[in-house]
Amino acid sequence: RKEVEQDPGPFNVPEGATVAFNCTYSNSASQSFFWYRQDCRKEPKLLMSVYSSGNEDGRFTAQLNRASQYISLLIRDSKLSDSATYLCVATRSNDYKLSFGAGTTVTVRA
Amino acid sequence: DADVTQTPRNRITKTGKRIMLECSQTKGHDRMYWYRQDPGLGLQLIYYSFDVKDINKGEISDGYSVSRQAQAKFSLSLESAIPNQTALYFCATSDTRRTGASDTQYFGPGTRLTVL
């Protein structure tokens, strides 16, 4: 079983819509969580960290549910430029290892 | 200028050839990593280095070797390339000296390797 699992999608949404998706992690020792964004054939880039209390960065909201071992990402008022693959990442504190999910693809259409 | 650079960006080679992928960073980070990415799979860690004298195997190190020539340089070698090593390879860096944890990783642009 993969340490981090994601629904690959694709999620096809119109501009202005809200889209949300989850990621589950299997290692209960995981302590830090992130969402990275990857555009086609490009390198992953950090979108946001995920904090225990949940956090928001503009149109993006991330939530962590430790009891059920999942994190979520919600994108409000979707833009065409939000079309990308979103990678969920889990890591233990003070550990080298980031475990990446395979990604969820979001396509925003005009 | 990019903080993490990789060369070459694209490479086509034949089975059995030796290939070296190079990574350089100007971020001054202590840790460097090599990943491969295959369609439908997450990034898989090949090797990582905490500093020049500390090299560690990742999840899928078989068939690969690395060299940390300096803090800023980390090379990945395929001693005898095989077709299932065809993938997108990423180098990444992180800075643990301030936070003590390997949080944000900064990725290079990737090398697309095809082994025929």
C-alpha cells in the first residue's frame, strides 16, 4: 500500500467553481503535510503547508484530519491558471523522507 | 537565474550506456535529493545527501549511484542504463539548518531520460 494515496481525477470544473479533493496517508507517524503543484512536464512547487488547525492562502484552503488520516485541498473561484496536478506530501518531523502521492489533476475550463 | 539547475534537460540513450545527470544549486542548502517520476506514480526517492560526506539510499536506489562533489553539486549516474529507467528525473534541495526539519523542497526543472 502506498504511504500517500490520491484520487487521480481528473476534476474538470468551469471557471469560478469550487473544487475539493482529499489525500489519505497510511503512516500515523506523519507529522508534516504539504500540497505541491505540478504543471505539465514541469517541476513540483510548494503550494502550501497544511497545519493542524487548517489554513487558508487566498483561494486555497487546506485541512488536516488526523483521526481519519487525510488532508484536503479546496480551491474557490477556480481560475484557468489553477489547471495543474496537485501532489499531496506527508513527512515525519526531522526526517529526510517526503512521501508523495501520485497527484490529482484539475482542469479548469472557460 | 534558477536556483536549482539540472543538466541535461533531455537525453536519449541506448541500453547499457553509462549516463550522468547533474544537479547544481545556488541556494546554499545542505540537503539534496534525486527523485524519479513515472506516469501514475508519485515521486520516488532514489538517493539523498545530508551533506558532502553523507549519502543515503532512498526507496529505489538499485541501478543508480550518486556523488556529492560539493555542497552545491549532486550527480546521479546510471552505470548501465536499461529501458525501465526511462523516466523524468528531478533533483531537489532543502535547508534543515534553520528549522531542523526537511520541510520545503525546491526542485530543479527535471531531466527527461529515455533509454532505448
